[in-house]
Amino acid sequence: MKFGASSWPFQWEPPYEDCIKRVADLGFSAIELIGWNRDYLYDYYTPEKIRDLRAALDGEGLLLSQFVHTPHDLSHPDVANRQQAIENWKRAAEVGTALGANLINMVASHPFGFKDGQEMPRITTKPLVQRYEAKVPSGLDWDQNFEDYVNAVRACAEVCEAAGVGMTIEPHPGRYLANHDGALRLLEHVNSPALGINFDPSHTFPVGDFPNISVYRLGKRIKHCHVSDNDAVTNVHWRPGMGKINWRHMFQALKDVGFDGVVSIELEDVPGVSRGSNPGVPGVYRNPTATDEFVAETVAGMNYLKGICAELGIAVD
């Protein structure tokens, strides 16, 4: 097992070279990079920039555990929107492969291309509002939309198969993969050897799944992990050990199913985190670049989990 870090809490917006060095200096073995939207995929990740980033990763001895991009319109009712989302995914796979990633990751889509903060409420608002509700019109063909989504995800998986890389999809509250049963259903319907799960307990725990049971249910289908703690009500991303998740139980389950991939620490709702300049990005804390306080939180989280691994006899590279 390796411990890595997501790049975006350190540096939400590019450039990412300093972030790569910072993560390596903290003792992590891996990092994830991200393309937030189509423009990033083409305007930032140019051939020259990919060469520079590849050199930075190699120079620091960091594994690029995943390249991340989420084409939200894979579930859009309009076929043209879905096709454009698939084209964006093709570009993400090209970028990720050129950077040296063996996994290309996306977050699951809401039905019908719905968006957080628009048709779908953000789960972090749940304790604060009198009504927590989805603004969903009547008369929608839910069966057809799920079939359209399955076909679009299958097309994305075929892109990764052709590129010789794996694809991971990440469950998230309120989406087609909100829990481990939703993940298992999608995996069964898509039926691609390239497709696996990026397991994030801070997304499934607040919708009712116990992380250790999710690991046992998903088993070998888990190809990568994101870790952060939360309150079991919302998907806030706190330092492991500061919330309600039993990490010893989850890591025992990971050991039992033979997981030997990357566990990537992804903190967001902690002091000092980078959330970029876009005011539409959710979160209380907001910095262009993460502060030393955030670094301390991240290192404390890694050391806490490494301690559990040592107690359980899990080898950490």
C-alpha cells in the first residue's frame, strides 16, 4: 500500500509544479492531478506542459496514481451533450496517459445532468436548512436516463481499454453511484474489465454505508482510495481521526480483500486548504495555495493512518 495526496487541496488551480514538489517533500509516494473542465484539458495540459509535469513527477520520484476529470453530462438527456462529455473524456485519457497515470478517474454523475447547487442540493447544507430537497420535475424517463448513462460510461471505459489504462468512478451523495450498491449495479451493467471504483468513504458514509462493509462488498473492484473523515451527515472532508469513521475497521477490511493500491489523502474542509479563486467552489476555507496549517493537517492524517497500518501489519511503501 502507498500513501498519496490529491493535488487540488494544496493547489486548486494550476500551475502544479510547486505542488508536486511540496507533496513529495512531505513524504508521500504518490499524487493525483486534475483537469477541472474541458478548457483545462486543452489550454493547460499542452504537450509542453505535460512534458514539464512528467519531468517534475519523475524528478521527485512520485507516482501519478490517478488523473482526474469529471464529464458531468454523461447522464444528460440530450445525446449531443453526452457525446461531447465522452469526447472530453477521450482527451482526459490522452492527458492522463501522457502524464504516466495508470488510472483515469471521474466522479459519478447526477441523473439527467443535474448540478450541485442547482437541481440538487449540496449535502453540506443538510444540517442548516429547513428543507433539504431535490428540485426534480415530473414526467422524466428515469429508466431511459440510467440506460443512457450506462452506455456513456461504457463508451468511456472502452476509451480506457483502448489506451491500456484503468478507469475509476467515484461514488458521491445524490448521484447514480451514491453508495456501494449503486456502484455494484453500475459495474454490472457496464461490464468492462477496465472499470473499477475509487472508494471514498466520506462520500458513502453520510448516505448510510459503513466503510468497512463497503470495502468487503466492493472487494477487488476498489482500484484506488480517497480518504478523509466526516460527521456521517454531510460529506465534509476532515482529517482522518477527527470524525466518526472507524479507520481501523476500514483498513482491516482493505487488508482482508487484498487491496495494495494508493490511499490518497483528500482534505477539503480544514483550515488552510486551497479552494482557488472561484467563489462558486463550495467550502468555508479558501486560499489560492494551501497554508502551512493545511500541511500540518495532511501530515497528521497520513501519520495517523500509517500508525493504524503498522498495528494491523499492513506494509506501506
